Amino acid sequence: MESTIIRGRIAETFYSIQGEGATAGLPAIFVRLQGCTVGCAWCDTKYSWDPTAGREVDLPALLGEVAAFPCRRVVITGGEPLESPLFAALAAALAVRGYAVEVETSGTCAPAPESDPGLQWNVSLKLSGSGVPENTRVNPAAIRAFLARGPGGSSS
């Protein structure tokens, strides 16, 4: 039986200091997934919005990139990372490998029920000043799904 290789697009990977949420100030590997339909006017990563931009990677190669950095904390970000076909498999593979995994999300997409309970969710709801219509930036069902996960995630 042939195994399927998961592919997707990323904007970048880099090693830096987490600047947001409960782990601000800690070193982290950032994996910026490509694609975002939210489109905040003040976004500083507009280059990550187009789901066809960036570069294509397969999951094993991406895991190899992450492993090359001297850190065990990974921040999966975007764009909107939950829109990426790489997201679920990447988060699961990192958790299995013992990484502390944070997800920076706008809260517009609900987390999958089977998502690892150890993921730290940094949910940044977009307010009216973002220039995004309310029906695009606020998804009550997704917000309830994050709240139902309990205190294991964080909100920033």
C-alpha cells in the first residue's frame, strides 16, 4: 500500500522570539502557512494571503526544516493556518515528535475535534477596525469550539 505524501504551500519558516500570547519572550520556530481569506487592512503578512503563492513543500521536508532549528517550540501561523491543507497533519506530526505547538489563528475556522488537546491556541479575534466585514471576521460556532477546548489553549 502506497502512503500519501501531504503537500501544501508555506510562506516561510524561521527561528525567532515569540512576541504574542502566554509564551511571549520564548524562542520558537515559526512555520507560516500560505492562505488567508480574512484579509485585515493592517495585516503585516499580506504576502501570506494568496494560497497559490509561497513555495510548495511536502510534510516530510517541512518536518526536516523544523528539525534543523535549535528549538522544541513551534508556532504555526499564517495567513490563517487552519485554511491550509498542511495544518492538521503538520500539527499532529509535530506533537508526536515532542514539540510544544502553538497555533496563531483569527478564530474564523473551528479547530478539528480530533486536534491534539496539547495544542496551544493563540486566538486573535479581529475587531471592526480590521476593515473586515463582521460576517467574515466573526464565526460564533468557531469561537464556541475554541472555548469548548477548555483552558489548555490561550487567547491573545
